[in-house]
Amino acid sequence: MTKVIQVKPPRVFSDLKPWLQNHYQDLPKRLQSVAVFAMHNPDVIALNTIASISEQVGVTPSTMVRFAKSIGYLGFSDMQMVFQESMRHVPQPYSERLNSMQRSADTEQTVLSHFTQAASESIARLEHNVDASALLKASEQLAQARVVYIAGQGRAEPVVAYLHYTLVKLGVQSVVLSGMPHSMADKARMLKEDDVLLAISFSPYTANTRELVDICLANNTNVVALTDSTLSPIARGDDFHLEVLEEEVSGFRGLSATMCLALCLAVETGRVRAELDKAVK
Amino acid sequence: MTKVIQVKPPRVFSDLKPWLQNHYQDLPKRLQSVAVFAMHNPDVIALNTIASISEQVGVTPSTMVRFAKSIGYLGFSDMQMVFQESMRHVPQPYSERLNSMQRSADTEQTVLSHFTQAASESIARLEHNVDASALLKASEQLAQARVVYIAGQGRAEPVVAYLHYTLVKLGVQSVVLSGMPHSMADKARMLKEDDVLLAISFSPYTANTRELVDICLANNTNVVALTDSTLSPIARGDDFHLEVLEEEVSGFRGLSATMCLALCLAVETGRVRAELDKAVK
DNA sequence: TTACATTTGGAATATTTATTTCAAAAATAA
DNA sequence: TTATTTTTGAAATAAATATTCCAAATGTAA
């Protein structure tokens, strides 16, 4: 029993965090699990019983007590107080979030808060504006595709990467077109009748993506577009397009709302695909 | 014993508040005291024991139990849960997550709203939790670098792409390491003394990125890490790391908050760089 | 006033919850 | 490999916490 004996355990949560960072590597496996869980879910530690927490972490109650003691606390209850204290006055009861948002508008803001606020607004607008049936139709198109080809450049590239990653994880075959060193015409030729082009493009619209969409539409290949404006050159009457507009902060546009929509689109596609598969059987 | 028997007590705090307003007049004197106290100090009700609370209110423990029962709860503990739920950062208790997801599966609008809500939560938490000085230090590191090398795989790849895109636009020379078909050791060799590695990694942490960080730290190359936990293997005492945690929706984690932080980091880097350039002149 | 109902506090009880103990398992060193 | 230390889980124990019960106090209607 050569425990990591700490004479003076961190009495406030903000001190506990760095303490765990420094000692994490030296902790036994189970104690590491607890540490990770505690840092990710401080509210659970604060509000639940040792039995309920240990079950969520996947360890025994004894381990929870050991964890607390290894830091230097008298026991689990002693440590729990620190977690409870950390959430005493901090949390805004959900309804008051908006108020605090507006209140903070006049006071001086950090750079980060500018961006978080812009992101929140963009997401709120996305939720409000998005056409549910358009989302469903787009998902259906993608779900029916043999292969989904994804294209997008510049600021859209992270979105392409994310959609590719998520779709593949969901078992939807997809290929990133942007990275390939072919001409647009060559790329378009890769798309067969039952494939779908998923094009992402934001202002200023790159000619490449636009060209690709044009060729595909001319070939009667289905196109699903994700863009920042229905007036965008890649959004047309005869395709399926989704719109998301990011709030601008001193010339910079984020991708928070866009990523949210992208995830939603991918998950919906996965769900529709799963339904189709079931129907076939 | 003609108690105010309520068959269906308010299950959420926001419903309890108006309930008490309506029934306040009909309550006995002591129960009124409890009601006033509870509305003014919900956090105390949520976090303390019945003995401690009743002492603060100036009543006996029995009165607390009676109060809870008069509203319709099974007992004090039952009522306490409602108060606890109101101060959780994560809105739903684990067990109810699946239900809510299945419920939402019928209408498309709510699928999106689940994701937007998760995104908003994540961004709110980011704003609240991020260490401003850590952000500044990380930006300074990146600003001083001759070249910023960016690494990250899987879910981190979109973040890599976005940081690369934004940094380049801001005039900060940066190179994406992930795409290169070199060994980690070879990649690490590319980094000179005055370069910085910007590593992005989320659970489950890929061995590659971790290895790269290890080599760089061994070579005394500065590392700035962006991760979902300060306990992640790529976060260490001797580097500069930023933390962002995305809320999960039925197994899917978005990137909304992460993208927000990435943009913020890039912009800050650009700003610091501009200041440095000015100082040189 | 008396008779009755309601409210309240205090103590006994039941229940829940944390802690300790100890033996088995796993890891480490020789 | 074996010996030794460390880590872990399960059960027993201790502590705490909530709840119930009952008698006293307070209020109310005749």
C-alpha cells in the first residue's frame, strides 16, 4: 500500500484539474478511468451516489473511494464536496441563458465569447430556418446512392472531410473528389447513373465545384448541395440543396452551424439507408 | 390529515416554480418558509442534506418531508432529484438519452433540434470552461513559429483542414502532416527548433498522433495540443493544450464547439503574429 | 369556554450510502 | 519460472440520512 499520499488535496475544482493532469500517468488503470470520467462529467460526481457513479464508470464503489483517497481526500464524500462546490452558483438555469447572453452584450467581451456567440446564433438560425423536408429529401437521395462523391474546396474542405468520415463510419460508401488531381470533366465521368454528387460550396464560390455541379446536372446525375445561400451558383431548381448561413465576426466565418448540419445530414442518411436495407430483405 | 394531495407533482424545476406561486397562500406557515427558501436557494436544496437544509430554513427535518409530500412527491429525496436535475450541465440523465432519441425519430425537425441543442450546449460549455490564458499562450506559441505543422486523424481531420485553411489565409505558414505518407519519425524530423507542432486528437486517441507528440517533446520542439480532455495522452504538463468537449447525441459527437475554438485559436494567432511583426519593424 | 382538527417538533426507526476489510487477481521483479 | 508487490472486487461494517410516528402545541368552530 504505497499510495500517492497527498497531504493537502485540492480544495477547489480548478486546482483539482491540473493535479489530475500531472498525476494521471502514474495512476493505476481503473483510477485513470475514474479520472477521465470525473473530468468529463463533474456534474455526475457532484450529484449522484457512489453506487450510481461507479456503475457509470464501470468500476466498483471501493475504487471510487480509493480514487478520492489517492488524491488525498478523507474519502469519496470529502472529494464530492469539491465537485458540488464547483457547481453551486455557476450553472445558469436553462431559461436564463438568453438573458445572460444579452446582458453580456454590453460588457467587454473576450475574443472567444465573440466567436461562441456568433456560433450560437448561427446554430439557432439553422434550427429555425432549415427546411425539414429538404433535409429528408437530401438524405433520401444520398441513401439511395451507390457511391456518394463529395466535393468542396477552401472553407468547405473541412466539411467534406467530416461528411466523408461520418458517412464511411455509417457504412455509406463515399469518395472525396476534391483531393484528386483530375480535371473536372474526368471527375464527372466517374459518377455513374446511380451515384450522387454531394457538393459543398460557400461564397466566394469556387469555379471548380460549380463546374462539377453543372456537368453532373447535364448528365442527369443527382446532386445534393450544401451551401450558404439559395442564390449560390450551385443551388438550382433541379437539385436538392440545403442552406446554412454562418454569422460573421470581423470578417471571419466559422463552421459551427455547418458542421452541425453536416452531422445531421450524415446521420439521417445512415438512418434512411438502414431502413432501405431492411425493406429489401 | 387533509394534506394538499397532488397526484402528479412537477417533474421539472421550471414547472415547480409556478406551482408554488399558485399554492403558496394555502400552505401552512412553516411550509411557506420552506417554499420561499427553496425558490431563493435551489442549489442548497439540490446539494445539501435534509438536516443541513432544515437548519438553514429554521424548521425541522420532518417539515421538509411534509413540504415535499404536500406537493405530491414521495418524499424529500424525490423532490430533491428535481432540483438536482435543474443544475446538471448535461440535460438528460444517461438512461433517458436513448428514449428521447427514439422518440424523436418520427419527426425530422426534432432530429435536427437534437443536434443543434447538443451543439449549443457544447459551445456554452466551451465559453465557460476555456482557460483564456491557455488560449493566449497557445496563440503566442503558434505566432512565434517559423512553420506550424498540423497533425490529426479521424474525427480531427476536418479540424486540421480548417486550421490549415485559416492560418494560411492569415499569413501564418503552416503544413498539414497527416496527409503525408512518411513515418512518424520522418515527420518529426521535418520540425526544426523554431517550428511548432499543432496536434489535434480526440478519444479514442490515435497512436500516430500520440507518437508524434512524444517525439517532438523529446526533441524539445514546442507542441500545442487541441483535445477533448486534459487527461488525453497528448495533453501533458510540458506542452500547451486546449480542451473542448462535444456533447454526444446517441453516439455521435459533432464538431461545432471544436470548430469555434479552432477559429478562435487561428484568429488569435494571426493577431499576435501581426503584433510581433509590428514590433520588429 | 370545550371539542375537534391542523400543524409542528422530537425521537425512534428504516433505509440508504459510504467505508473498511480481506482475499483473489494482476502486475512486476528476481 | 517463483516471489513479492500492487491493484481490484465483493462482502461486511459503519455512518449518515431520510422517513415515520406520536404527543404536544396551535388554531378554529361550536
